[in-house]
Amino acid sequence: MKLRVAFVGCGWWTTFAHIPTALAAPDVQVVGIADSDPGRLAATENRFGLSAAYADAHEMLATVDCEAVVVATPNSTHYGYARKALELGRHVLLEKPMVVDPTEGWELCTLAQRSGLQMVVGYATHYNTQAQRLKEEIADGRLGDLENVACLYASIVRELYAGNPATYTDVFGYTVHGPAAATYTTPAISGGGQGQSQLTHAAALILWATGLTPTQVAAMTHNSGLPVDLVDGVLVRFDNNAVGTISTTGGLHPDHEEIIELSVFGRSGHAVLNVTQGTCVIHDANGIETLPTLPRNRRVPESGPLLNLIELIRTGGPNHSPPEIGASTAQFVDAMYRSASEGRTIVLTR
């Protein structure tokens, strides 16, 4: 029997990653798509030969018979659509950031748990097998007690924050269309700039890979003339007293290669994971282990989150991007913005 999946939002990432993943997966059927923009909806319907297209996502959720729903809409709308899907008994893939308001993230965690439903948050880096291996080694104590964590995340998104997504048509290879101009420029829609669209990846990677819980956050941001933040710097203390940093910018030139690098230091060793280069090196008392270089298509596997949800529904297994990580990350990003705005260290409590 085919697993039936419906999609809320027919924007850039849905048409670039999620729908192609569903159509290529065995025994999966796309049974509905919804988008409030008639042009996006028609273009998606035509590009993939789909039917059951809805201008109202709530109507689709109430009408279409499906087991899973992919929510990939503007950030501020994530909570409402995900909550509705869960209330209707559907498993959910929710794009990052999970929510803008962290209290809503914890509510979704509770609802999914009480309903016995699977929820995956769309952090594709968690499906990098080197990152998964590093997470296992940290959990097994290979690096000892963690003392320092650092992540650098540099990306090509300046023109998205300027409202010029067409600038990146060749860079990103939009398969149907790019994001709407307002998606990344309007704080009421996005919740912010680099923090909500990119730093969220770095924070989620740290929390997921290390198992650490942030307790204090101090941050500074810089808009560089844009309506939202382009550059963020964060200092964080974790529950074991380890200290970490996240440095991120969206201002890379389109001709330059993006950078996602995570360094983890413990009492017994350290490791450096360079996601965009496909490398991971682990240092411990026995020497240095260099993991085999990953091919480009496996460094940030865009299909990972949806394939993980499909696997969880069918056979179970590990959730590599669970809602608790999404909610914790939303809380971290919220604290970053508050710290930068108020000029003080934010103490995190659940």
C-alpha cells in the first residue's frame, strides 16, 4: 500500500527537494498540494503532473486522505499548519526553523508525543553520515567530557535578505521558482534574517551532535544595511559548563563556496567536521582518524528529512531531526535575538 503525502506550501524548497524526493521514493504517492499563490500552485502542478491542488491549505488538510504532511511555508505560519496536521492524525515533516516562538515548538512536541505521531524537522545536515558518526562517537565518550564547541556557518543569501531572490537563479538552480521577495525580508513573516534561516542550522547541528543543552546565550548581530540581520555572533554556555561559539554570515559572494564547519573539543580528544568539504577528522589518545571524504550529493542530503519521516512511519528507527531539537533550537535563536536587542546575557529555561 502506498504512503500518501500532502504538501502545504509550493515554494522553492518544496519544489526543489521535497516533491522530487516523494516522487522518487518507492510506494509513495503525492495526494495533494496547497499554496495561497495561484501562480506557484499552477506551476508546481504543471511541473510535476500533479492533481488535487488547493488554494487553501486548511481545506486540503481536512479533505485529502493522507498519512503524512510536509509543511514548507513561511516561518511564521509553521505552527498553525503543523498543529492542524497533528490534530488530524497526520505525521509531519516541518521545515526549519520549526517555529519562531519557542513556546509553540514545545507545544508541538507535546502534541506529537501524546498523539503517537512522528515529526521530523527539516535539518538536512543531520543526514550527513559523517555528522551521524561524530554524534555516535561523542555519545560513546570518545572525546571525553566536552569543554568547547565552535561552529562557522557562511552562506550565500545576502540578496535573499535584500528581496532579490532572482539574483541566485543560477547559483541555487531553482527547479520551478525561487522564493517570494518578501519571504526573507519581512520580520513578521520570517522572524528575522540570518538567525532564522541559517544560524538555526548551526545551532541545531551543535545541539543534536553533542547532546548539550544551552543555559546562557550572549549575542551580537549586524544588518549591514538590510532589513534583517546578515551577520550573527553568539557565545553560549552549556549545562555541563562547556563554552561554545557560533559565527555566521550570509554575505558570501555567489562565486565562493559556502562553509559549514563544526569543531568539538573534549578532555580526551577533538574532532573537526567540515560539512561543505565532506571531511571529518577525529583526534584521540590513539591518534588521528580521517573519515573517507563524502561525495557532494551526500554532504547536505536534501532528501534526508522526508526519507527519514517515511522510514519512521513504515518501520520505525532513529529520528535524526526530532521535534525536541527543533524546539530547543527555536529557543536558542529566540535567545540570540533577545540578547542582541537587549544587550545582555539571556538565561534559558524550559
